[in-house]
Amino acid sequence: MKVSVVIPTYNDEGTIAATVESALAQRFDAKFEVIVVNDGSTDGTRGILAKFGDRIRVIDQKNSGVSVARNAGIRAASGEYIAPLDGDDTWMEDKLSKTVPVLDKNPACVAVYSNVIVLDGAGRKLWCCVPPEFQHSPALDEMLDRLWVYLPSATVIRRDTLLAIGGYSEEFEAGHYGFEDTFIMLLVRERGEIRYVPETLVRRPFREFAAQYANRLRSRRLEVDSAQAFREFARRFEGSTVFARLVREHFGARGRTLAESAVNTIAHELVGVGLMAMHDGNRWFARRCYRASIRYSPLMLKTYCRLGWALLPAKVARMLSPMFPPGLRRSLTGPPVLEERPQ
């Protein structure tokens, strides 16, 4: 078996069918298998997977987090290479045919990655994820200098490399947001070269945290009046502190800059969600987002200003708001301004 496609999924009933179909539709001459690890989904995901019959292999487990799910798929795999695919991403038909040969022809290369196109709800292109400065084979020092831009669905990794480093760290628990994939690629890079394939081979739906929050709030699926609900929401960000600790433990002083960058990134994410909450009139939720952001990055002074604004009674804030220039007013009341992305 040449390639094992490993798809971890949790409550992806709206996207998992398209994800699996994109894997099965690969125009690829060598043998490959598709393994889906159902991480305790409580929606209709399992029923959708059953419709594929013996075209795929399904592993069911209790909800344990994406790291545990990925590792279960790797252990069950028989392929020489592992191709991760997230349960809401899809591949172009030539994803495997354009990445696997790079590994075949270069024994020193242990992983490859490509670009990813981000699409809105209507399927229109928003941007590509990998900007020009990341479109090359990185040195380990580069990856330790800043968060390297790549996504799991855009990678193919040698299975023996993943096994040698013990797979994905399972210290990233269920509910944590990201970083398990960033950490493992650092360990992969220690084992050999990572090549960039200059192709856009993955489609990803737009899933900015602020936009996700807004959608859930408007559909009344997030009970924002509950402190428990906020704790569950905020827990997804705790993976950044796990990542920072693991990087410091493994790389020592070399990893300090990257560890700090990860924590600051999460602090900015929380500010973005707070601004969306302010824009939606939910000052309660915004205050909690700002306080959480300050815990991660206490030197972001603008966050204190935003928190002070969110603490004002809404009536007072409405009276004062017209006195501010538009830019300042938006920075206090939201919504967040999305950064420009490379096209």
C-alpha cells in the first residue's frame, strides 16, 4: 500500500461526505486506502460514513481529541505514507499524484506540503493560505522563528517518521484548538527535509473564529448567559499553552520565540471574538474574551482599553461613541477587521 489517507472527524455531518468523496476520487495510479476515525460524533456523521460501505475503513472511538484520532488512524494504516485530511476539507483530484512522487524521488525528504484555497459559503475564493514567504522548504530554525503556515490536509508524511516520533502528542486534549499539527511538523523536520509543492491542492471552508462565534450566536446555539458555556468555549484555546510548554521542553531556548508567538496568536484570536461579541451587542461575552486574552498576553495594552469600553454601561457607550473617529470607534465596538490575505 502506497498511501493511507487518515481522516479524523467529530460532528462533521455537513461536510464529511464531500471530504471522503474527494479522497476516493483521487487520480492516483498506486494503491491507497481511506481510514476515517470517528471521534465520538454525536450528530449524523456515523450514519453518513456507513453509506460508503467497504470503500473506506471506519474506526469508532470515544471523543478523545484530534491527536488521539490521528494516532488511531496511523496505527491502523498500512501505507508507506500518511496523508492527513480534516473532516471539513476537500482535496483536488490530483492531490496525491502531485505530492507523493516528491517523496518517492527524494529519500531525504520526510514530508511535503502544498497550498490551500479558502472558500466562502458560496464556494468563492477568498485567499490562499500559504503566502509567498512560506512557499519553500523550511529550515528548522525558520520553523522555530515563527508559526509556519501549512495545514494538515495539505501534507503527506512518511509513516515510519510519524511512528519514530511517537505520533501526535496526546497532551492536546479533546476540545483544544489546533497546534498539535504545528508541533508534530517541528518533530518531523528534525527527521529530514520538508518540501513545498507549488500547487494549490486543498479546499478549506472559511472558519474564522469570530465568524463562527457570530453564526452560533445568531442561531441561538451558544448559551452566552452561562459561565459554563464560556469556559467550554475558552477551553479550545488552551492548546496554545500546551504547545508553548512542549516547544520549550523539547527545543529549550531555541523554542522561546515560537512559544511566545503561539500564545500571542491566541490572545489576538480572543480579541477578535470579543470584537464580534461587541458588534452583536453581547458585552458580557466580550468582557470575558478580553479578560481571557489578557491572561494569555498581558502586555497587549489595546486589550485593556477594549475591556474598559466593554465595562461601560451600554447607554453610556452609545452616548460617547459619536465623539470618536471612525477607526477608533470600530476598534472598540467591532466587528474585527480581517487581515488581508495573499490572493
